[in-house]
Amino acid sequence: QGVMNPHYERAMMLAARERHEEAVKELREGLTVDADDPFCHGLLAIQLSRLGRHEQAIETARRTVVLAPDFDYSYFVLARVLTERNELKAAREAIQTAIKLDPEDADNFGLLARIEFECSEWAATVSAADQGLALNPKEDVCQHYRSLALARQGKLAEAEQGLDTLMSDDPNDPATHEAKGWLCLERREAAKAKEHFLESLRLRPNNDSARAGLANALKSQHVVFGLALQALLLASRHKAW
């Protein structure tokens, strides 16, 4: 039902372009057409989360679960917004419910891999990612977090292999450049790390992880300058710099 809603369809296109405020407006319009549309509520929760409105996002996600309690997407949305809020225990429970409802959806395992990574559970991250990749070898979220977890385990060659696969599929993916940057930092290749972080920020200027990585890459090259730049980067002044 939600897929046929023209406001939902326009919101999907806006969200893909990271025009989140406009997507929220479209989704609210869509909910005037059908107030109980779980697709609109789910996408609205994700867009609110992207805008930093976490309490509204969680409330909207919980509404999605009430409307569609047997739909794995409802719990996927809830897990995602809880992850953005750093409520990782609750997020893990939600995505595990999604997996029980649909154990054949690789996206669910991708989000579980992300949650395990943010909990610093490297082996669990790889395990979740491997389950998702067994279902869909092209699932990029699984491959992304699998590579990051392998790097944290010191398995740099295997991590690089996974990232090279992602890079060949999409050389302009900001998340892959960010991950390559962190891998280069693990190898103490600060110059290469800087290149990847800068490219990630060019493609997605609001990528906080890439911004922090760039600060670390520069700091490793020149301590005093790096510390000063880190303050600028954390103040979201990358373009001005």
C-alpha cells in the first residue's frame, strides 16, 4: 500500500539524494493520505534520524512496529534509528527480531554487522556479515563492516580484499573511501589515508567518521598542525579549511 503512495515514492528519491528535510515533508504529506501507512512511517523515522531528531525518529519507528508487527522491515527501521541513537542493546534485540521474521534478507544481517561493530565485537561482526553475504554476495553493508572488523583483528590483507571488491563495484562510494582510509591508518600509511578521507568528504561532506579519520591522518604526520586541524574538522568547517 505504501509503495503505491506517490509521496512515498518521491520521498524515496529525495532520500537517495540526501535531501532529508524535503523527504520528511513528502512523507508527512503521504501520511495525510494514509495515516497508517507503515512504509511512510518507516522511511520518515529513518529521515528524522538522519536529521538528528532521534526522539521523534524512535517514536515514529515504534509506531511502524505497532502498525506492522509481523513485518521485518518495521524492526529493521527500529534497530536502525536506535543504532543512530547509540542504544545498541535495544538495537540488537530489534534486528534479531527482524532476522527471525525474515532470515533470508541480507540487509538485516548488514545492520546486525554494523551494530556488532559499534559494540566492538569483531568476531560477531564478521559472523553476521558472513551470513548476509551467503544470502547476497553483493550486500555492501556486510562487506563494509566485515572489512573494518577484519582490520581491527589485524587481518589487513583480507580486509583490503573486501574493500577492493566494494571499490571496483562503486569507485565513488564515500563509505568505501572512508573504510579504506581507516585501513591505511592501521597500516600507518597516513598519506594514503588522507587521500581516501578527503575523497569521502568530497562525496559526503557531513561524514563525521571520515572527518575524524582525516584529523588522525594529519595528526600522525604533524602533531601541532594536526591538533589544530582536528578542532576545525570537529567544528564541521571542512569546506572553510
